[in-house]
Amino acid sequence: MDLWFTEKHTDDVNFTIRVKKQLYSEKSYYQQIDIFDTYEFGKVLVLDGFIMLTEKDEFIYHEMVTAVPMAVNPDIKNVLVIGAGDGGTIRELCRYETIEKIDMVEIDEQVVKVCKEFLPQTACSFDDPRLDLYIEDGLKFVRRKENEYDLIIVDSTDPFGPGEGLFTKEFYGNCSKALTDRGILINQHESTYYDSYVDMVKRTHRRIGSAFPVSMVYQTHIPTYPSGHWLFGFASKNLHPVYDLKAEEWKKFGIKTRYYNTELHKGCFALPNYVLDVLDDCN
Amino acid sequence: MDLTQNNAPIYVKCDVNSMKPLDNLCHPVSVIKDAEMLAAEAFGAKHAFFIVNGTTAAVQTMIFASCKAGDKIIMPRNVHRSAINALVVCGAIPVYVNPGTNKQLGIPLGMSVEDVEKAIIENPDAKAVLVNNPTYYGICSDIKRIVKLAHDHGMLALADEAHGTHLYFGDNLPCSAMAAGADMAAVSIHKTGGSLTQSSLLLCGDKVSEGYVRQIINLTQTTSGSYLLMVSLDLARKNLALNGKELFKKAVDYADYAREEINKIGGYYAFGKELENGRDFYAFDSTKLSVHTRAMGLAGVEVYDILRDDYDIQIEFGDIGNILAIVSAGDRELEIERFISSLSEIKRLYSKDPSGMFDHEYINPIVDIPPQQAFYSDKKSVPIEQSENMICGEFVMCYPPGIPILAPGERITKDILNYIFYCKEKGCFLTGTEDLEINNINVVVNS
């Protein structure tokens, strides 16, 4: 039998991978959750038909949303992670012994359960004593926080479905309030390669810019995301992601990474012109 | 899109008119009659009329069916413009009962039974009592006792239920007019019941003649009643009858949750049942999410504008001290959370010292001459700032809520002028005057 999973990247582009076995398929209150075992990418988590992570390339995403802020402010102690039900971001954060407290807010408990069962590669740090897991809406959770976190990572799904509220202006404003003066906001920022994503990237960038004095974008290569070229946002009240890079201090953490290094850190904020054009258009 | 094409959408295909098998709204004997009977049953009325000229037509029919020229009608002053318009047309004389006011919120409330009784005793010749059930802000009077008082004195009891469709279906909501025994009620099914804009129901009880009411309706109603609107009324009636209870429960749960969360933000006051006092705030309609904003140094209309321009959230209205969001079953948790979070952001970014802000929304009017006489008197246009102490010859309203600040025949006082200037400054949408810029106002000559 020849079994293939296809994700629609645009109306005219499909991304297809061969499936060994479908391990899980259920609809939670919020979304359709599927897990496939595949030949090329290992196990794959799919929400509402969109690939969230694969075992083969998840390290890129998870290193890039954690190591970049940790290298700008190695003193980060209190972290809030929104989304991230697969546990990959938590796994990376738990490698930093200096982090004292991690609050994770995931709206869909079912995602956490399923990942614990089928994706131990990422869902391996939920028992860390520094972690408190809250099953609730991120928008609601962050609204009640003030001057509390050194880092907020928005590890969300796309700007439609359950993640929609995490791309709004009020959410970024609430994040700014929840962060300390040296706080950093990292968010999943979609991609500008396909036209159908461009408006959302612009809107998101504009909204973050309205809440933070420093709002930058960096790039990553994630083979299983649409176009493979993916963006993250780095926003803060006063820290610059490159000028304030503490490369030597980060190296002292002694954390072995497969994608990230401090030279790449400097480079990933240098963006192609077609991306710059899109971002410039936001101002 | 070309509406004449064969592939025109279904709503265009519904737009037919008055061929025999489709009955005739002016004289219903078959399918429209059946649909009206189903609606009457669903709303607990003796008869229901499909209205396609807006709830305005239903309100006017209630007044025309109760009063002739010179007859008195008892009503709160915070009625919708359609009620006072009806007085201009038919020449009935209003006996205003001043609504209670909440000083902190600056909004008009309902009528206390005592005040209605006083008006009835002082005007035993009045023909009817009109009640807002509820007001735009969701505040209800004790309609059961008011209906009984009216009936005990030989008057009809009428209800403007433009904002009250859900009262017929939800649990733990204030009493509906028909349940209270009222004689007629104008119900905007299109506002909270899901029918198309401009469609509405006029409900009647036992004491009024269905035939006479239909004659009154036909005085002003189109003879080409829209089947699109009628079909939407029929479908909305079905949905309300089958699912209404559940839908409005969801709306109340959302609104109650939002009230609790908004009050936790601090600065705002999302008011509710705690203000019920057995008098002029007899009952509260929990589907209305009214939030007092003035304590944060922001006019309601300013918050309303920021929500729309900066946060892509369109709510019902903002006035001087409050905003109103109407929560429906069509909302999702996301919309509710976004609304609350945006209010929290607006507080963080825009709140300021509230001193010096206008603190009252409702000013009791001084009625010098009846609305019809004033409207048809010789009038002249004067710059609004020079109109103090003259008698107004037209309406001035903020829209929404569409409750007149000035109605024809009322004295233009300094307080009212200050209020109008403040509304203009804060960006309220003022309507009603012949001069669309509201720089000039028509006043009664020799006033």
C-alpha cells in the first residue's frame, strides 16, 4: 500500500510525504489532531491538516526560538511559553540551568496528552520541577500578568483556528505589559515567500511594532514548512538582538546545538531584500 | 454580479411578490397567515403581524392604534425616536414619565411603578402606557405591575421591545411583554433574533382587535411587502422556537464571564444585576454588555472608536460614559477574550484623569408644546449656540442609541447645549436636524 500525506501550502502548491503508519487521529474541542509515522521525517504532528513538527527537523525551530533570546539576555530567569503543546520549546529551555521558572500555557490539553504518548522526543520535559503547565487561552492568561517575565515565546499555530488570538494587537500589548524592562518576545512569524502569507506577516509585524520599541525579524530554514523559509519575530523594550548579543556568555552554558551557533545568530537577522521590502511596507 | 441571471443567489430568488399562492401581507389568508400564527404561538401572543417597514412601523402602529389626535399617552422620555415621530404624525400628546437615572453611570433607567401610577392618576384620560422592555442598555421596568396598573385604569399597555426578542426564549431573563399581559409589543427580530434588517414583529394580546390593527398597519405599510424579509422572519421564528433557549444561554454565559473579567481589569465598570433595585432598575437583561468607561478618563465613544480603529472590534455603540456590546450566540470565546484583552490594553495605553469629564447622559426635558404642534409651527434656523431658551422645532439625537436629546416642542437649555457640544467634541454621531452639520437648529418662531 502506498500511503501519502499531503498538506496544501497554497491553492496551487502541495507538500506530500510518504506515510508508514497513521498513529493517531482524533478531533479535540479545538482542532483535528493527527500523528503519522513517516519514512523520511520520522513522526509528524499535524493540526487541522498543517504540519506542526517532524522529528527530523523540529530541532531547528526549537533551538531558534530559545537560543536566540538566551544569547541576548543570558540572565533570563522567568519564562512564559504560549502554545508549544508538543514540548519541544520546553525541552530546549530546560537545558538552561539558570532558568528558574517556566510557565507554559496551552489551550488544547489533548495536544499535550497525544504528544506525551507519541512524541517523547519533544514531550520529554513536562516533569521538570521548574515548569507549571496551564491549560487555558494564552490571550486570557497573559492579560493578567504585569512585569513578570524576562522572556515570552509564542510558539503558536497559524493565525487562524485556535491560534488566532495570538496574532492580535491586544495580545502583543498584553505581552509587553507582562514583560520586564529587559524582556524579550519571540514569536512564530510565518513566511513571506508565498503571496498568500504576506498580508498576515505585515499585519503581525505592524502590530508587534506598535507594542515594542525594538521589533526585528529573523529567518530560519525549516524544510517541512511552506517554502522552507520561515521567520520569527524578536521584540523587546530595549535589547537589540545583534548589538546586545552575549556570545561568550552563551557559549559558557555549554549547550550543544545542531542548528544554532552565535555566528549564525548574527547572520539570521540579515534578511533577503524581498523580505525586507515586505517588512518595510509595514511602517 | 447581475441579479437577473439564472444563477442568482437564493436570496434573490426569494424576492417575489404577492402572487396568489404566496398570499398578501396586507390581507393574509393563507401562507402568511399560517406563518403569523406560528409566530404568535412561539411568542405567546394572540396574534403576530409580520412587519417589513422596520420596528419603527410596529411602534407607530401601537401608538396609532391606541391614540387619536389630542389623546394622551404615558411614556418614558427615553423612548426611541420612532415613538415621538408617531406623535408628530398622529397628534397624540405625550405625558412623559422621567426615567430614573443612575448618577454614577449617567444613563437613564426604567420607570418606577410609583411614577407611572402618579402619571396615570394625574392623567386619567390617557389612552395608553408605553414601556421600554428593555432599554438599549438592558434595563427593564416592572412591566407586570405597570401593565396591571394600566389595565386597572382602562388604558392599553404597550411595549417597545426593539431590544427584547430574546426575552421570549431565554431562561433567567426579564419578563417579556406578552408574558406580562401587555396589549401590544414591537419586537425587532432582526436585532437579536437573527432575521434580516428591517424585519420585525408586532405582537398583540386579547384586548386589541386584530382587524383594526391591520387597518392601521395598512395606512402606512408598503403594499409590496418583501418576501425576503418575511421568509427571514419565518426562519428566525423557527430557529428561536427550536434553539432559542440554548442560544441565549450561551450569550448570557459569555456576557456574564466578560463582565466578571472586565471588572477585574479595574477602572471599567461592567454593570449587571447587582444594580437591580426593585424600582427604576427592576430587572437587567444579561445579554447586554454595558461597560462604564468614564472613570478611566475616556468617553464611551472614544473607547468605541479605539476598539474599531486599533483593535478591529466593532461594538454596538459608545455614548458619553459607556460602551455597549451585544453578545450573541454567534460570538466565539475568541471574540470575548479579544474584547476583554483590548479593553485591558486601552486602559494601559489611554486612561487618564477623569476630572472635567461630562458626567451625565440624561437631562430631563422641559416640554413647552406638543411634538406635532411644534414640528408644524413656523420655524426658523438659528446658530445652535444662540438657541438657548428657545423651543426646539426638530429632533437632536446621538445615534445610536437614537434617544432624542431634544424633541420638537422642548426647551433648549444651557445644560442641553453643553451636552450637545460635548457630544460633538467627542465624536458622537449626531442626527435629526435639518442641518446635517448640526451648526444650526430649527426653533419655533416667537418662542
